[in-house]
Amino acid sequence: MTGVRETRPREARRWAIDVRPLRVPAYRRLWLGNTVAMFGFQFTAVAVPVEMYALTRDSFWVGLLGVAAFVPLLIFGLWGGAIADARDRRAVLLGGSLLLWASTLGLLLQAVLDVGSPVLLLALMALQSVAFAISSPARSAMLPRLVPEGLVASATTLNYTTFTAASVAGPLAAGLILSASPDTTVVLPIAYGLDAVLFTAMLWAALRLPSLPPEPTADGQARRAGLASVVDGFRYLATTPVLLLSFGVDLIAMILAMPRALFPEIAHERFGGGGAVGLLYSAIAIGSMIGGLTSGWIGRLRRQGLGLVLAVVGWGLAIAAAGLAHQLWLMVVLVAVAGAADLISAVLRQSMLLVYAPDRMRGRLQGVNTVVVAGGPRLGDLRAGTMAAGFGGGVAWVAGGLASAVLVVVLAVAFPALLRYRAGTASSDNRTLTG
């Protein structure tokens, strides 16, 4: 019995999420601030489309919110990455966070004053997207300088897991607030106000970070955050097969196998609508959260390239299997399995990106990553909707998943650099900041 009692905690530690990065004070503050802020952001993410529809009674205007957020992200995501490589990353994160906070305060002010302008909502969403595009690459690129290299994968897993948890809990809390009164002039200021208050945790975390200036160049010249710097980042990426392939397999998975745009049609045709569509939309996030909570093994994985390929193939096959299901519970379970595979692939890809790339390039590559992560699913929505219009939702769903799995295997076999990639050991230039 004693042996059993000793083995069970050891086995639990093998599977439970690795929280060792939280022992590093600088990372712990950043993780806490980001977690609280991300939960608060969900209130705005739900409130803005609710307000837009209340103002216009037109889903076209609601759709324009996606355009207003995506276009600045494409433009400023790359530039934000260049800034993160040329300036103190703490200062860049703080500046972007202040701009993000200002956009939230703008949403709060227009709701309190009951301005009622759809155009103003679009402008504020665009400003918020610009702020996110500036701050996100710096926040991600600083991670290897906050924790030892051996804990980068575990810290990345913590970040993704808390993000998915906030993506589940935040909208539920926002829904409770917005359903408290039919008068949007009452509930919308509450939602925006909570986001503004909770976001101060991110400002506190950024202020408490140590200075993270760029590493000196070989010639001692200051780095510039212009177009040439962005091009230099793409040039480096083009000559780095491991990282280029990691982006490629992610784009394949999101463009060909993201079924999100098909959820309303499938929920209506197979399950009679109702709450089915809500379950489908939440299934990916729930699966990702469960995958994160049982991710203790990811940090010990050495063949990360092979693991990434298997995770992306698993995503495609799980999506394809879900598209064949005609029982709601089975479809939700299979989509959740795909969400867990997506969590694994995201953690491995981000860990490889942070460890493999030199510090001088991390900001620009995180800028590319921001664009890929934002653009892939949206292109996937376009692919799924277009294919469904011609062949039906079921065919678009299943064929996309299968095509994704097959194409990733073909790409990995044709270009084996990704399959051969193994996690390295801690390098001498990575420093752990304990203050």
C-alpha cells in the first residue's frame, strides 16, 4: 500500500500541468496580470458585438467588427514584432498595454454617454487591434529571458491553458451580466467597466518587469524598427526550414480543418439548433483547457518536431471524425479532442519558435506568429463557408479534416527537417530573472 501511495502522486505529477515557471517572480507577475486581463477582455469581446447589433439590427455591421480587428492586426503585427526586437520589450509591452487600456476606456465612455455610433465602435475596435498587435509580440518574445530554456514549454503551456480557461469562463460571466437587464445602456457600461478595471493587473505586471533591452548588435549599431527590419525577419524565416515548416503545418490545419463557420449549419440540420451551436463553439476551448491541465509531459518531450506533426495530424483526424458524428455528445467530444490536439501543437510550435530563434529575431517572428494565428482561422472560415455552399456542410467539414491530415504528413515526409527537430538544452545566453 505504501508503494501505491508513493506512485500515485508521482504519476499525477507526470500528467498534471507543470507550474514550476510560477516560481520565477517576474514570470509569475506577468502570468497573473495577463490571466486577469484576458478574463476581463472577454467582457468586451462579448459586449461589442452585442452593442453593434443593438445599434444596427444588422449582422453585416457585426461582421465588419471582424474586419476592423483583423486588418490592423495584419499591418501592425509585423511592425510590432520589429519594435520588440529594436526596443526594450518591457517598454513596448507597457506602451501597447496603455494604448489597449485607452481603447477600453473609450468603449466605456461611449457606452456611458450613449453615443450610439457604429462607426465609432469600428474605430475603437481597430485601435484595440493596433494596441494588441504592438504588445503581443513583445509579451511573447520576452518569455525565454524570464524563465530558463528548459521551462519555456511549460510556461507556454500555462499561458495557453489560462487563455482557454478565460475563453470559457469569461463569455459565461459576460452573458450573465448582459442578461441581467434588457436595457443595454445599463449593462454595457458594466461590462466595459469590469474589463477596464481588470486590465490594470496587466499594467501592474508590465511595470514590475525588469528592463529587457535588445541584445547588442555585432557592429554596435542600434536596431531600427522599419520595413528593412521586417524584411530581414522574413529573410531569416525563409532560411530556417524548421520554423518555416512549423508555420506551414499550422496554416494547413487552420485553413483546411477549422470547422467553426459550419457550426450553425450543422447544429441546425443535425440537432435542431437550440443550444447545440453553443456547445460546438465551446468544445474546442474546453478540449484545449483539459489538454493544458494534463500537459505535464509536454515539457519533457524531446522530439518536439515529431510531436508537432502528430498533434496537427490528430487535429485533422479528430475534426474529420466529428464531422461524421450524428449524436451531439459524440461530436462535442471529438471536437474537444481536436481542441486538446490544437493546444499541444500550439505549445510545441511556440516553444520551438522561442528556443530555436535567436533573441534578436524573436520579436519579428512573434509578429509573424500573431498574423498567422489570427489569419489562419479566418481563412479557414472562408474556406469552409465557400466549400459548404458548393458541396454541403458535412462534406466541407469531413473533407477539410482529412485533407489537412494528409497534407501535413506529405509535407513532413517531403521536408524532414521538422521531424528531425529535437528540443535543445539550455543555452548560456538565456538568463533567469528572479527580481
